[in-house]
Amino acid sequence: MKPLYLADSVREVLGKSLRPGGETLTRRMVSLVRPATGDLLLDAGCGAGASMMLLRESDTCRVVGIDFDQGLTAEARNSGLNVAQADMAQLPLLSDTVDTVLCECAWNLTNKQQALAEFFRVLRPGGLLALSDIYLRHLEGQQCKRAWPNRSCFFQATDLETVRGMVSRAGFEILQLEDHSQLLKKTAAEFVFAHGSLQGFWEAVMGDSKQAKAACTASAAARPGLFLLIGKRKKA
């Protein structure tokens, strides 16, 4: 099975953004970190480069990206973007060189604590982390973990207090934490419109009605939401 974000039924709805919230959430994140002219911004988990292209429009900061998927990095390069194939848990960047890290619905796909350690390492003291991803409103949903596709932003999702604790322990001061679950609901509505129901969507992704039903049950139990977090790297 393809990772959820590469499934045809997902890409047909989300396009290059590959994530709930799309350009709306990216613009909100950028408005909060406000990269200055000449700043170096890393898009960690850049996918096909949708956010990088949006940032390129402003022509202020320098933008580089990494993504684990070879096909997506090839797409980004074909758009003239400066990207490398890498895991955000092992960033190919020097320490204390990045002004802002942007990570959108990709953190749940890797070793989360190691990724935070890498963000801390590459950021300059005082640098900013803009992080968005799925969270669970009900922890009972974690018991349904096997119902989700393994390579999806749902699989390692947890509650917001756990997120807050992980980011703080990694050395970041949390400046802002926002709930954007309405954007996730909007994405779900788009999937329903395209496939007739959430069951139909999951069946298109997983190719199996029983697995699709299990994913719907897991979603109802977990009540997933979407968060946006801005953190500031403290001095080591």
C-alpha cells in the first residue's frame, strides 16, 4: 500500500500540498514566523514543494527543502526548487545555520523526538520552529493504531499535551499553539464529496472494505484534529 499522502485518491483532492489546511495554513504559519530578507528557512518534509513555491513568491528569505520520498523530491526539483532527499531525523545541514524550520504534517511520519533534536541542532539560538500536524482529541484512538495506514500523519498522532511536552523538552519555548481542526474537517468534506463517504474514501485508499471500516471506526474513536505550533529555540 502507498503512503496515505501518495494515494491517488488523496492527491486528486489535495494536489501538490498533500496535507490538510493547504495554502491557508501555510500562509498562517508564515505570518507568525515572518521570515526576514536573507533568512534561511528549511521546509522539513517539503513534499512536491507547494509551500516552497508559495514562499518563493515573496522573494525575501532563502528556502531549502528536504523530503524522504525520492519521487516527491524529483517533482520539487522539476519546479526549480532547492531540495534534497533526507529524513528530518537526520538532517544534512550544519548546526546553528537555519533561521526558521517549517514542518507541515510530516512530523508524525518519522522519529518525532529525534526530529525535534535535529530541528534544535540546525536552528540558530532564537530561531523559530513552525510545526503543524494531526493530533488526537481522544487517546482511545491510539488503541486503534493498526487501523490507520502505517505511513500516514494519523499513525503516530497523540494528544496536544504530549506534543507540548515533547517540544518543550527538546529545548523550545512554545510561543503559540493554535487549533485548526476546522481545516481538517474541510479536507474530510472534500474527500466525502469526491468519494461519496469517508468509508468510500478509505476504501479507495486501502482497497479493502473491512480495512476502510476499521479506519472509519478509528477516526470516530480518536476524533483527530489539526494543530499549529510556533516554538523558539532556547540557548543550548
